[in-house]
Amino acid sequence: MPKRRKKPTELQSRGWQGRLVYAIGMFLSRLLIRLKYLGQENLPKEGAYIIAANHQTMFDGLWIMGGIPQEQLPRFSCIAGSDLEQHYGLTGRIMFRVGKAIPIDREGNPMRGLVLSKQQLEKGAVIMIHPEGTRTYDGRLGQMKNGVAYLARKTGVPIVPTYIDGGYEIFSRYMSVPRPIDWKRFRRKKMTIEFGEPFYPENYKNNAQIMDVLTIYLKEKEREALAKRDA
């Protein structure tokens, strides 16, 4: 996978390389991490939907893919910064392929990426988006952007709020490689991905109301996760 000279502007192809890396990545993840999924019954069985998840690691998309029905994987894409391939080395380029990324310009005009996402949702895609837009700096939720609400209202597809707990400790933005083992306790680190009940854009008057519901859900899950650690 050669390095691109320009930012990509079109939907990426997963190809056999991406499928192979996904299979290897999930095998190693289940081997090295105490990976747990909750709420999988909340995922729509058919049709397009949006997974709106907090952003803890560069591998969030890979791990979320591991929790959705396998028959939905061909329809799964991640919205990702168009600079991922250029600024994050081989890891960024690989994850761009595995996630079948829809590139969005985080430094300029994001509308092209949103239009591509809208087109894919209209074709029945499952799209993951991180409303924060970038990985957390301290393990906690950052400022939310309303692109997810825009897409939901434009397409009418449900949003599945999703909370990732434990990813930051495994592969934060400050780590050059993942650290799945807690060597002090000599055990695998734990990560939980919880899919919440979907909510539907037609039940809300505007983007702001949708973002309020999503933010409240993610903040509540964050409070629960922090309380468990304190206990």
C-alpha cells in the first residue's frame, strides 16, 4: 500500500488485504485483550444505520467491526480524517483500508465527506462516526460536532450510541504501539464496547436535540465507567 501524495477524496476499498488484516487484528485482539461486547441486540438487523462512538484509539473501528453482525461487515465504513494516511504512517494507511474509510477533511471543508457518507447510507451502509472528530487527549469525551445529527436527519437512519471503555489504556494517542498487557498485575487489560438503544431522527426537531441525546448517553456511560474504577 504505497503512501499517497494527496489526501484521498473518495470511498476507500477494503479489498482482500483489508479483510486479511481485519481477521488477524481481531484474532490478536481477542487473544491479548479481555474484549467484551454489550448491547449487540440493539444493532438493527437490516437497513442502514449510524454508529456514533467515542474516540479512544486508532483501532476503534476495528474493534467495533468485531461486534457487529458478520453479514453486515461488507456494508461497514468508517468516517476518517483524510490526513490519516499521510500523518500516521503505515498504521494509518492500514486502518484506512480496513475501515473502508470515507475520508473527511478535518482541516478544511468537511462537506464532501458528509455528502459521500449520505450517499452510502442511502445505499444501505453501516457507518461509524466519532462525533468528537479526534482521539481523546485524556481518556474522556471531548467536544462533540454535529455531523452525525446532520447525516441522520438527511437520511432518516437511526443512530446507535456506542461507548468504548478501556481503549485509552490499551492504545492512547501517546503510545507508539498498543499495550494490551498490564505488566504490573501480569494480566490482559479489559475493554468493553457497549451498543445503546438506537434513536430515530424523526423524533427530534433539530440537530441540537439529537446531539443533546447522544451527548447525555455518552456522558452517562463515562460516569458509570469512572465510578466502577473508583470503586
